[in-house]
Amino acid sequence: MNRKQKRALGRILAAAALFAASWLPALPDPARLALQGAAYLLVGFDVLQKAALGVAHGQVFDENFLMGVATLGALALGRWEESVEVMLFYQVGELFQSCAVGKSRRSIAALMDIRPDAANLERDGGVETVDPEQVAVGDVILIRPGERVPLDGRVLEGVSSLNTSALTGESLPRDVQPGDEVISGCVNEGGLLRVEVTRPFGQSTVSRILELVEDSAMKKARAENFITRFARWYTPAVCLAALALAVLPPLFLGGWAEWVRRALTFLVISCPCALVISVPLSFFGGIGGASRAGILVKGGTDLEGLAAAGTVVFDKTGTLTRGVFEVSEVLPADGVSARQLLETAALAEQFSSHPIAVSLRRAAGVEPAPGRVKEVAEAAGHGVTALVDGVPVAVGGARLMERLGVDFVPAAGAGSAVYVAVNGAFAGSVLISDRPKPTAKGAVESLRRAGVRTVMLTGDSEAAARAMAGELGIDEVRAGLLPGDKVACVEALLAQKRPRTTLVFVGDGINDAPVLTRADVGVAMGAMGSDAAIEAADVVLMDDDPAKLWLAIRAARRCLAVVRQNILFTLGVKGACLALGAAGLVGMQAAIFADVGVMVLAVLNAMRTLHAARE
């Protein structure tokens, strides 16, 4: 408990003691009323104060107003003991709610521990401890064993294991060595690392995570908006109904005191706090629980979208596959050696960061030679043209060859074909292969068992795409697509989706950003995904594991089930209690007990969403 909650508990216990003392035998009535009045003020003063402030600011109809009117009315009728009991029950419920919300907040606050406090910066031959925000790109930092990685970077020296559990929810450490990328928020569990910073703190992985979590509360789900609108109309309606109950029946039947008591009981029962608290808490808990599993959901609307997933569309490279391409076969044209073909392709692609370009450079083993390459032009989804040693070279897919009018021989075999043209003549082709991620097939199978349609979109060749889709069990595949083609395919799939379902797109590249935005729910790979993809997405999988997608959908469905349970349960019990209160069959004590009981049960049920993302 925090200090505020402890003070609230102290007031409740003190008021309960005073109220109990008021029932001592042989206590004179003035002393009994004084003790009950003191107990009422002790637990009810803050409620009356909030109600008065609400009226002063034009926000009249809230639970504080309802509780204030009901208890003051009971005091006016001489039912002091009822006023104290009602306020005591109410404050116990409020304390319970505060503790429940605090637990949910702490689950997300635990994620905030990934924020590094300092960085060990190498400067002027020494090491200086500075704020991570003061470190610039290109600076070298030291990360000692047991310290948290403060910024994204590349290992220059040292071999170690990184604990990534705070980011990904996985306990298995990741080994790093010189040349490997490290991301902020991980804990160095092994040796000393010298790391060159590649991103400023504001753009680092840990900063993006914290920003996403902090912004998640800004996007309300439809169920949350429904509750907000419901409370706005419901509270004035029940106040008018209570007023009518207090005034109209006695005009014909008499018994003003009895009908006023029933109206006050009606007001107490009508308090909508169970709904107002439990529904947002369910979404808050679902988002917090998912974040601990390495799934960042940007808002309640996105959680609802995941729960209604009927079609999941995957990008291939880097999403379903490792994105680590290897040259599997070199097919030079007549008069061209395999070595010469690889070197030419690698030189033309030396400025590209595309995985295929990296694989070509790695296979060729050539050193960067900017002086040999000029006039580089890259066409997204097509390939690259450049002058290599003064000779025009084109490296890319079949579309690039067709666009340039090169008479090429289509490559046969598994993998992506990269065609090379030198001085307008076909020089040969290189086959590049990629392997699926270990969990990709299981993720697709889980989705299919749940009745979710799976589609794969890729710029790869038809043969390579069909082979990969068959291996993973994908329902449909569309190959040879440019970024614009992917958007058109998603538009067509959106038109085909079943009613009341959503389309989820999963991607990682910068070319996926338009599709992530267009889909009902965009899911980005967070560890290796591009900044543009992560910004455009609604959900981020921090460890690039496709299996986390099904985990996210399942957790979202559990969260929405809890929300529906709370809404139906609360409205059902409220409706029954309101009818009983209006008929005079339950008193105020029973009414507030039922109200607080409903709230406690609804909050307890909402807390289950904290664990909805557990595997």
C-alpha cells in the first residue's frame, strides 16, 4: 500500500471503531449520535468535498454526488446508522479499487525499470558516467557486467550474454560478439562490452517502448467509450428516476418518509462505479500484461481489433523468415565467371542495406569501394542501377530486367532470383535463399486452428513464395509485389473479410509502413523492424517472434471476454437490485453491500487480464 492508501485504511478503521463504540449499552442518545456523526465525517468528508467540487465545476452526476445525496438524506430522516454503514462500505470498496488499480499500474511500472540511469562514456582516454541523453551517435560506451544497456549500438570489443527478458518476456539470454547489434534495456550478464552508439537516446529502443506504453492510455476502446457515454446519460437518468420515486407515489399513496427512503436506497444502488472502474481496468491490465510478455499494444482500440482478427496478412522477409539471406547458387551467363558475376553485383549493391544486398556482399567477400561505383539509383522493389568501373550495371528482379529491355534467362530453383545485366546485356543470375523462423510454422497453425485466414504478401518470386507458403501452411500467397501492390492487395482483402472481423497485417520493413497504416491492426516486429514500421504499427512484437502474434490475439480475446462478463454481470445485478430497492424489499445497508460486492467482484475479474498474455 502507498501512503495515501494507508491513510484511507486508517480513517476506515477509526470510523469503524467509533461506530462500534456508538452501540455500547447504556450509552445516552446524544453521545451515540455524536460518535456516529464523527464516524460519518471521518469516512464521508472527502466524498462530500468531491461532490461539492463536482457541482461547482458543472460535473454534477458522479458517484460522489450519488453517495452524498443518499447519505445526507438518510441523516435527514434520522437514519444515522445507515449513513455511516453506507459510507463505510463505500470507502472499503474504494480502497479495494485503489489497491487493484495500483497493482495494475505496478505491472506496467515494472516495465519502466528498463530505463537506464547512466552511461559509461569513453572520453579523453578515460571513462565518464553521464546521462544517456548526453551521448551522441558514434560515441563509444562501456557496459560492465550486471549493467543495463543504456543505448542502441554495435559491439566493438567483448563477448557476453544479454538478458532480454524485460523487453521480450523471454528468459533465454542472447549471446553477442564484435559486430553484433545490442538494444537498450537489456542487461549485460557476462563480460565487459565496448559499444559504438548507433542511435541517440530519444530514438533508442527503450525510449520507444516507454513512449508507446505511456501513450496507450490515450486510445480508448469502443467498450471504454461506451461506458463513458453510458455513465454520462445513466447517472442523470437514475437521479430523475429516484426523484420521481420520492415524489410521485406519495402523492397518491402517502407515506412520504418511506418513499424518500426507497429513493435514497435507489440512488445508492444505481452508483455505476463497478462499470466505470472495471472496464478501463480490464483494458489497462490487458495492455500491461501483454507488455510484460514483450507485446506492446498502443491502445484499447488495438486490443479490440486483435480480438476480432479474422484475417492475418504476413510480410515474408524478416517476419516469417529470418531475413538472413545466403547465396545458394550462382548461374553466370556464357563468357562470365561466377566470381566476376558476384563481384559486380556486390559492388553495385554496396550502398544498400537490403538483406539481399548484404548477402551478395558477404558471398563476394569484396571490400567497399565507393570510388569504383557512381550514379547509384535504387528503385524500391525493383533493384539497383549504377556505373561500376564506368560500365552500366543493373542488379535486381525480373521487373527491372523487363523495364530495361534486357533479354534474361529466368532462373529455376528455390530461392529469390537476382538478375545482373552489364552494359545492357544479361550477365547471369544469383539465387538467394532464406529460412523460416523456428516458430513461424507453429504460429500459422495456431491461427488456422482458431479459424483465422492467413495470407502472405511478398516481393519475392512466385516459385520462392509458393515454396515458403507450402512449408509454413499459409492459406494464400501473393508474390512479386511492390510496396504499392501490397496496399492494393490489402484493400482487396479488406473488402473480402467476414463481417465484424478485422484484418491484421504483420511486417517489419520500411516498405511495410503504408500497409501497416491501412490495415485494421498493424503489427510490427520491434527488435529488427524499421522505425517507420514501428511508428505506423498498432502493436509491436519486441522479439520478432511470430508466435507472439497468436499470444497477443489470444490475450486480447481473453481481455474482451472479461469486459463482456463484467458489463453483463454488473448490469444484471444492478437491474435486479434497483427493482428490489424501488419495491422496498432491500434496505440501504443491503443496497450498498450489493453495490460494493458487485464492484469488488468486477475488479477481481478485471485483474485476470494482467495474466491473459501468459503462455
